[in-house]
Amino acid sequence: MKRQTLAFAGAALLALASSAHAQNDPLAPTGRWSANADGHAPVPPMGWNSWNAFNSDVDEEKVLASARALVDTGLARLGYRYVNIDDGWWLKRRESDGRLIIRTAHFPSAATGKNPSFRPLTDRLHAMGLKAGIYSDLGRNSCGQIYTPDFKNQPEGSVAEREVGLYGHIEQDIRLFFAEWNFDLIKVDGCGVRGLPEDAPRVRSGLYRALPPLVDMQSLGASDVAGVRKLYTEVGRALRVHSHGRPYVYSLCLWGAGDVRSWGKDVGNMSRTSDDIQPLWGRMLTNLDTVTHRALYAHPGSWNDADMLFVGTGDFDQQHEVEARSHFSLWAMLNSPLIIGYDLRKLTPELLAIFGNAEIVALNQDPAGNQAVLAYDSDEVQIFVKTLADGGKAVALFNRTGAPRKAILTAEQLKLLATSEVRLRDLWSKEESSFRGDTELVLAAHETRVFRAGGTRRLADGLYLSEQPGRINPAVDGVPAPLPDPTIHQSITPWVGTRGGGEHVQYGGWGGAEADRAPFGKLLRIAGKPYDTGIGILAGSRLEVRNAGFSRFNAMVGVNDSGRPSDGPVVFEVWGDGKLLARSGAMVFGTPAEALQANVAKVRIVELVARAGNGAVRQPTPQPATWAEAAFLK
Ligand code: GAL
């Protein structure tokens, strides 16, 4: 460690440095990538799920018809391979040995004798070149049992026989699903750890056993974040064991509750960030908003899941092609898994043209795995920019409103030189155009225009960190206590209408790390100087960055102007594979940014640590710490 060559900001910092590896220092660099690396989701999983199309009224005929449609239409070849059976497949848990029994009246091929098995069905799907997904719940009971008594295909029998969820049966069920039945994906819902408190009417009536809730959708404070995370982690451990080395996908379905938007990336391969999507424009906005500011929380191996597609239904049906394309384009740009929720027996050429737009699908499946970053944000128009593996750009301009809007796209937003020509290819109309500096585009009501863009990169010999969110993991994001994110669209929920006071959104993550923005939806600005690129995070944080062969790291560091003078200084450190490479002085609110540089040649994991300069590991109101213009250079 070349400590002596570094500038120090006083004796207090020396003490900090020597204790950096201390076990109790949550910011101690590890030289490791700590986000989930198990399971197999190098790109967002794609496929079909029974839920949006059939609710719990699912059967073998419907599943196979959709599977056949995926193959016959060419959608499977485009990547739509997972065929997922959602709620409604189970009959009961056999009391003698705890084995789950399939509803064979609806899945005839599962009637294989004493022990019904999904193996014939998964074999069939595998033979078609597809993958098979199954559904379960983290608690003892399913969503239908708890919330929708009039659901079709409810589990039957005694209290114990109706306990079809994983709780108390994790090893047994995961073994059954993966080692015996050969499934490739599991979606694990969380209703059972949410809806059965002691005083629930269904518990008091003797229908179900009580399970003290771990999450409360209405209250982050009343949720046991560590408890629910632990249970999901146990399922993950069982999956590793019982998949016997076969690739699998672990899909978390906690609807953004329990602050899962912050930790889902450490546990599963995809994680729901919001409550259920509905075929309604407002609900699509809600789900979209739960992922847009979370680009740094998604990477190859762990994706933000804005829920399944509702293309083909309601506000996104064939009469609403503009809306359907918007929904699809946004999910693709934001790397949400593309899971069709439509009865594919009814697929029309128009809908196929949406699901099958290969150039849009390619954005979602781009191997770099960079979720699009918000380049411009308002209640009316949003501009998302995605950096692709070949260094090229994709951009989506989205009109959230029901009236036409003009939008100006600038070369700067694409991190391309304003003085050179920027070429655009419209991925829906296939028209080509070009501009210099900026261009004005007209967006129809609810329209999203999506382009591939090429030009001269502003940073000729490197990549800004905000252009590679797929390689960044906010291992510790500095958020002192989970708070609900107030920027999420509050839609009218179809299940309540406008009764009561309205949905009180409780999706955690407010104040988390952001690309090209400061926490709390603020812009990057240090001592009056705006920056249009960088990573915004809170003091008390540690980012892990995978270095893809670059040799230098540069940034301008300082306290963002959205902070407060009273919240103390911030010290910025750059670590390479566990060794300290550079450290800033104690940066104080209102003072200009300091240049920080480090030699990262041959370093695999660069860690960016922002510490409260007064030595406090956790502050009640941490300063926003800005890594402006952070970049890797050749
Ligand atoms: C919900 C879940 C839906 C669907 C449903 C089944 O909790 O979010 O996607 O799986 O349960 O009952």
C-alpha cells in the first residue's frame, strides 16, 4: 500500500485507514463482488407465465398451447424460453410424508401413479427447447388462499394438507421441484409471510394456522427486513444444493415490500420491485417508477423485475398499440425480464410484431446488462439511455401523458460529442435520421420512441461509470434506515377503486445510489458546478465495480449541493482488489470538487468508499457523496 504517497486529512483519518479492515467496519473493502452470483441469468430471463392470462385457472392444455405458440411463432428463438406455471397447480400436501400433490385433473400427464409428477411435462417442454418454471410461496399458504377465497383451484383438505407453501418444507419442496421434477425456474411469492397474523379472520375461523407476518405492505417500519431476507436466502441455499449444477433461475416475488428493492440483488436472479401490474396505464406507470431510479441495483445475474408484461390486454390491447409498444419498450430498456402474460392461443400478427421486435428484444438481452439510466426526468417526459456491449447507445423518449409532447434529445444526454453527427435508427418505424447538437422529436400521447444511436463518444478512451451500471454493485449504499420512495406514481388500484385514502406506496429504497444523479432525485452539483455524469450515493457507502481491463480511474469528488453544511465532511477512497489506491481530503459542503485518480491496471474489483469524515460509520442524515465524472480509462 503506497500510503505515504497519499495526501492525508489528519490523524483521525490515519486511524480510520488502519482500521479499515477491522471486522466491525461495514465499509471495509473485500476485493470481492458481493451481489448474487448463483443461479443462471446472465441476461434478463424471457418467456411466458400463466398468471396474467389465466389467473389461477391454469391447466396443462393452456400451458402447452402457449409453449407451442412460442416455438411456432419464432418467439422461442428470440429468447422467450421460460414457460412458467403460476398459482393454481397444487392440490394439497400429503399428510403422511409432506409430499406436494399436483392437481392431476388439470395436469393429466402428472398422473404417474402414487406420486404424481411434473416430470413428463417438464420433459416435454425441454424436448421443445424450452425451460420450465414453477411457483411457490415463502409462507405456509398461497396468495389465493389468503387474499382471494373465490380463486379457482384452491388447495384442498385439512389445515395441514392445505399448507402448500415452502415454510418448514424448504429442503423437501426444492428437492422435489428441481432434483425430481427438473424445473429450471422458481418464483417464490411472499403472501404466506404477510397475511396470516393471529387476528386474521381466516386464522380465527380455523381455516389456516397463524404465521407472524414478516412484511407489512403498509409499513416498512413494521416489516422484519432481516427476517424475510433470511428466509429467501435459505431457499437460495436449497436451490444451490438441489439443482445439482443444472442452471436455474430464482425469482423473488416480494412486490417491493421489506425493502427488497435494496437487497433482492444479493439473494436472487430477479426480484419484483412493486405490487402486481394490472392492464391499466396508471398501474404500468407505478411499476415502471419502481425500477427507473434503480439502475445500479441490477446486473447480470440479478435483475429488477417490474412484473410480467400485460401487452395484449386492457389498456395495452390491440386497440392501444401505442401503449402496448410503450410498455414493451420500457420493460426492454430497463432490463426487466420479458415475461409474456397473454393467452398465446389468441396471438395476432399485430401483437406478434410487438413481442417479436428483434431489435427491441436485443436491447433487453444485450450482454453488457446495463439497465437504462434516466437522462431526463419529469412527470411528463422521461428520457432513458442504455449503453450497449459494443459501446453503442439506445435511447427511449417516453411521453407519460395523454396529450402529444415535444421532446428535445441532445448529444450530451447520449454522452456523444455535440459537434459530430449523431445517427439514429427508430426501432419501431425502422427510419434512419441524424442530427448535430440536439433534435426535437414529437411524441404522441403515451408514446415511447426508441432509437439506436451512434456518434463520436465524448469520452474517447474510456467509459463513464454511469455508462456501465451492470458492472457496479452498491454493496453498502449508505441509506441509514429504509424509507419509502415518494417518487413512485400513485395509481388507482383496481381492487379498491377510490375508496379510503388511496394507496400509500411503501416501496423502500429512497436515497439509494444513482447513476448520473444524486440520491433523493437530485441532480449532480458540487459547489455550484453541475455535472451531467457520475455516481451519486450517500456517505457511509461502498460501491463494488468490476474493471473490464481499464488502467486508470478518474473522478471529481465532493459533497453534493443537495446536502447540508451541518452534516460534516466526506472522505473518498479508491481501493483495488482490497488495497487502498487513493484517498481525498475531507471534503466539506460547498467546496469545489477534488480530482481523484488511481492506477487500476490489472485490478479486478475497484471499490469506491465514501466515509463520513468525522469518523461516524452511520449518520442519521448522511451527506450526499458525488463521484462526478467517474470514469475508467484505457
Ligand atoms: C401475487 C403475485 C402475482 C401472482 C399471484 C398468484 O402475489 O405478485 O404475480 O403470482 O400472487 O396468486
